[in-house]
Amino acid sequence: MASVTALPSGARTEHRGLAHWMDRVLKELAMLRTSPDADSVHDLRVAIRRCRSIASVMEEVDPHPAWHETRKVARKLFRGLGALRDAQVMEEWIKHLGSENDPVRAELLARFQSKQQELRDEALNVAERFDEKAWKRLGRTLRQRVRLVPQGSLVAECVALERYHEARELHGDALRTGKPKPWHALRIGLKRFRYTVENLLPEHHAAWSEKLKRVQDILGEVHDFDVLTGVVKGATSSAAQSREAWLETIQSERQARMEKYRQLTLGKTSLWNEWRHALPHGERLGTASLARLRATARAADAHPRRSSQIAHIAVALFRRLGRIKAGPSFVDPKMLRVFCAAAQLHGVSAAGTSKSRRKAARRFLLGLTIPPGWSAEEWDLLAWTVRYHRGAEPRSKRGAFAKLSEIQQRNIRILAGTLRLARALRKCGISSPVGLRAEKSVDAIIVRVPGLTDSAESAARLAAGKHLLESCLPSPLLLLPAGTQEKVVAIPAPEPRVPLFSTAASY
């Protein structure tokens, strides 16, 4: 992305969660270097995990490269502490589950204790190589970027709902089996949901924190027992009978945790139902989804003022054509919703793109999480619209576009063509859709534009700008300055003005 738009003045809420945890990483890092005990390793990993979790969530809304760099800078340190933390956790469980004269307990403790110093040295070596200057620089940048998603906002609710749906799907996968991998994935998914709520929805977290932590702890212990099972199976010098007794104990403890999880998350009193009820649904869900898209548009658009003017002209034009029934696509509420979102997002650009920016923008949009309430087909249509809103027109005989159905191709041409015409109008000096009218004459569809100048330059721009849209209309499209006399068959009664992102009829 060549440049980044200034942050919106309305987004004043400081994201204390990110600032706190990025500072906390440096404090815990200093503690670890002094004493790499179990508590300091655990606390540093928790701080890093929270920063990486926030960065992962924000990266889906804001494509600024600093989010990816934050996760990358912290990754080596986080993983470098993993082996030491795992050894410390396993040592605690071994002491807890085995008696003092148990041969398996003695063998495993001896193994872990012999590796403790080596693992500590490795952890300290990784900690010394951590780039604190880069971390502080990223902190200064991201303290500004994170304001795109103010705490407690509709955008924050939408992002939390996305994490909820991901974790809920993993919940279903885990309950269908007792195998370790799905339960580990559920643990990670729930942790991401918990951290998202904690950092973006503080009021929700205040009500849910105890239950979220309880469920996360249960799943964490299930994972610990899965790791411990592999450790015990690797105990070679102990008697087979003793190992089997350990495995039975571990399985019993694991099964008890899984049953407790089921009690908390199934039935009418399910925690999943409680959490979902407090997150957006109905009309508020549509509003939250659009707020999330607007945040992405602000983050990834280098020319937000220009894009906003084009978007308002485009949506007004689309609605005016709908009033005169210029085609079935213009009166379809779902098409209107897709077009409104595409108009808002048409200016996005992917970071680091030098060629094929429109293709890169489509790939960027397809890489985002589909907003709640949207289908994959609708989101794909939006991405195609952004792809072809300028540049070469789509071709029916080659490429991915040619593989689409005739109806899909026509819809893309209509939506992208309307955006192209709006861009052409802005280049002709039109900055507002106020007074824009559409009419049907005997032989043409007429759009009257206040302030449109009658010049050769404007005529050339409009001819190129309207070509794609005109190819999908039943009659030629005429663009005339307001006040130009033309015989009209019928003039439809004006409808009340609807906001750019209306949710009343689109969801």
C-alpha cells in the first residue's frame, strides 16, 4: 500500500489492551532474564500470546504490514519459550499424579530435571536476541492503527462474533470425537475468542471472564493430559504394568475434564448460547457487518475522500436506476447490499502491491473473513465488482471470469459498470449526487446530472465510463446536464432518501 489514510477523528477510544500487553512483554522479558522460573516463563508467554492474538484479529480488518510484523517478531521468542514451559508443566503434573516411590514418576522427573538447565539456557539465548527496538517501534505505530476498532464499538462486536463462530465450529468438531487434535484446536479457538472479547469488548468480558477462564482451563488440562500420555508412553525403563496404571489414570482425569466441559456447554444453559445471545443478531448484525467493512475501507484506502465521493454518487445512481426499473438487478435488495459494500471498498489496495492492483485488491478481499450474515457467493460478487470497477473490462472468453455463469457475469458487469460511471462523473467535476435524476424516454434511459458540463473532454470520459453499464441496459444510456429538455414517457414519484448503508430492507 503506497500510503495510509489518516485515522478517523471519531475513533477516539484508545485500545488499552494492546498498549498494556506490548509494554507488559518488555517487563516480563526483563523478569525472565533475571529468573527464568515457571512463573516468569508463563507470564511472558501469556503477554506475547495476547499481543499476537490482537494482531491476528486486527490484520483481518487492517492490512497494514505492522500487524504481520508484530506476530513475526514475537514468534521466535514465543516458540523458544515453549519447550521450557512444556517441561515445567509436565513436571508439575508428574509430581501431582504419581506417588514418591513410583518408578515412572522417578524416571520422568529425572528426565525433565536433567534437561531443565539446557532448556533454560536456550530460553535465555532466545530472550537475549529479541529485538526490543523493533518491538517499541511497532508499538508506537500500532497504538494509532488499533483505533480503527474502538473498544465496545459495532466493529468490535462483529470481530468478536467472527471469533465466536470459528470457536463454535471447533466445538462441534471436538464433541464428535475424543481424539486430541480437535480438542487442541478447540482450546486455541476458544482462547482467541476470549482474548478478542477481553481486548475489544471490556463490558462483555467483565460479565464472562470467570466462565471463559474456567472453560479455557478445562481445555488446557485436557491438552496437558494428551501431552503427558505421549511422555508416559516414552518411559522405557519403567515396568509395563506401572506405565499402564499411569495411562489409565491420565485417561480418567482427561475424561472427567471433557465431561465437565460438556456439562457447561450443552443444553439450554450452554455457555455458547449465553455468549451468542449477547452478540449482534437481526438488524444489528447487518449494521455491525457494514461497520466492519467501513473500518477496512478506512484502513486500506489511500484516498478516502475521493472514494467516499465516488461511493455516494454510485449508490445514488444505482438507486435511481432501480426506481425506474432499469433492470432486475437494480431492484434486488441483495444486489443493493453488495453494491453499497463494494462502493465503500472499491478504493482498497493491498500492501506491497506494484502490479495488477485490482487483482491484488480482489485477492485481499477474498482473503478476509466473510462478514457475518453474508454468503460466500455475495462476497465473491463484491470482490469481482472491486476487481473490474476500473481498467480493462471483463472478458467472456478467457480467465476466471469466463468460467462464471452468464447471470454472474451480467451482475458483475452491472455493479462494476455503475461504479465506473460514478468514477467518470467525479472526473467530470461532480462531487455530490444531490439532484441526480433518472428517467425513461421512448428510446433511452436518461440520467440528469446537476453541474455536468457539456464539453468534448467530459463527453469522452462519460462515453468510456458508461460503456460497461450501458452494455447491460435495455436501452441506450444518455447523460445530460440537469435542465436539458427531453421528452419523457413517465417520471416516477421520488422516494425518500435512504442512507448509504441502509439495513432496513437489505438483510
